[in-house]
Amino acid sequence: MSLRGGHLLFPTKQSPNCKEIASGKKQERPRNDIYLIKIIYVLFLFSLTACNAPIQPTPVEATSTFTIPTFTQTFTPTLEPTFTPIPPSPTTTPIPCNPLITDYCISNWNFLFQRPIFPPDNDSIDISYPYASTQNGRRDPHHGVEFQNEFGTPVYATGDGEVVFADTDKVTLFSQWSNFYGNLVVIKHENDFYTLYAHLSAILIKVGDVVNTGDLIGQVGQTGGATGSHLHFEVRQGGDMYDRFSTQNPELFFIPKNGTGALSITLNTPYERNYEFSLVITRFSDGFVMYVSSYTRGFEANPEDAVLNNLPVGDYKIAFNDQTGLNERIVRIEDGKLTEVVFENVK
């Protein structure tokens, strides 16, 4: 097979001549011609198909489309913890101890003052002539306490305050007698308390001075009505420092030494006046016995009838006789505290 001028030429065995055509004779086509025609037709169709071949689509790069995920944050509301308030447990108000209905009461008493004499000098009270006693009728009622010491022993302020008197009592009276206290210092403290320091041999401060606890204010002497060298000390309370019936028992206000406490005894009687009762106080730990008298006449305004300070911690027995017989009470002394005892219907 050859291709010329765009036509396909297929050689045959023998081509018909003009004479044959003119004679009208029918030339008989070989059978091979029919097949050739079919082949040519098929090739022709193929050619048309090749010329009109479908356009191959241009490949398109696959574009990766990335969709950014949208996150929707869901807020779940956080509930604040709800606390159901628990009502407080009912607080029982402590009922104050009542010595009228119990054997004794122990309290944190407001001890105000230190002692006016410092060790190694004698800072103990003379128990032979305590506050509000008469030494069994031998002496005048005592409005203070005594510290027996040598002439010139230092005397100190028992608390903070202001000096309101520093002189002799020859003109300004603090008792029923002139020059009874001799050289005298008076200090005013808070809540209208006054402390008096009498029979001094020397006064070392002046009126208007502000003093602190423990300041040196004078020296022990024997001035005024003193019968020996000692310090007479008083505590007065109220608006009138000159009133000798405004005195309080100093032992009720002295700060107890370490390991000791104080004891207050009250005797409730049907009488309008005081009668002295002899009290016997026994310490159980060693059998030590103390003898004291209740307050004498003229001290009815004081709520208590006897006070002892600096008692070693422990158990004690209080005993005394009245018209009904023997009265006894066992009490306890605690460190730095006040034990209060009340006897009712004493006759």
C-alpha cells in the first residue's frame, strides 16, 4: 500500500480497458474488490474519526482545599460553690461562780500593786497586826499593814501614778490625829485608788511627780506615831483620799508571789456591826497553822472579813466557832488567783 497526494492507491491484478466498456459487456468484478471497498470504507471512517478525535482534557492540578475548622467553644457555667452556713453552736455563757451556793470560788482577780519593799529586805506583812484588827483589843483598829524593816530601807512605788502628797501630816490630816503618819507620801492611781507610805525617814519625791511601778520614793523610818522602825502602808479607794474609812485591805491587791495565791473570807451575820471571830487556817501539805481575826467594828463597808496573801498553792481548812458550834470549810489555793469563801448565817 502506498499513499500519494492524499489518496490511497491499491494495485489490482488487471484494470478494465475502454474497449470492454464500450462494447457493453458487463465486466465481472472479482470478489476481492468488494472486500477492498469495505476495507477502504473502514479506513475512511477511521480517518474521519482520527481527525475528529476528542480533545483530551487538560489535567487540572488537584487543589487541596483546606477548610479551617471552626471551633465553637461551649462554656459550661461553673457554679460557685454554695456554702450553706452552719449556724454557730449556741455558746453557753459561763455562769460566774457564786460563793454563796458553793464551798468556794477561784477567780482571776485584778491584783493591782507590787509590794513597797524589795528583797532581800523584808517584804512580808507583820501578821501580828493585820488590816482591820485590834490585836485582841490592845490597839486601835488598823487601817493598813506593817512592813518591819531597818531605818533607811528603800521604799518603792507600788504602781504607776502621780504624787499628790509628800510632807508631814501635822497640818493636813489623814487620820483623827495630827502627825500620826509623820513623813507621808500619797500616790494617786487609776480608778481613784490611792496608796499611802507612812513613818518615812526621808521623802525622795515631790508633789506633781509622775512615778512608775518600782520607782524609789523614800526610806523606812520612825516618824509620827510609830513605835519602831517600819513602813505603814495603806490602800484607799474613792474620791476623798483623806477619808480613813475608805481604806481597803492591801493584801487583796498585792500581786501574789510565784507559786502562791490569795484567800478572801466573808462572814455573813445578822448583825449590823462587825464582831471579831478567831479563824484557824490549816495547810494540809505540812500542817502549818495560821491564826487570824476577822475585821473589827468600823469596817462593815468592806465586802470581805479577812484576807491572806502569798499562801502556797494547795488545800487548806478554815475553822472557827460561833454560837451554833464549829464551822469548817476545805478550800484550794491556786497560783496567782483569788479563792473566795463565804460563810452564811454566822452568829
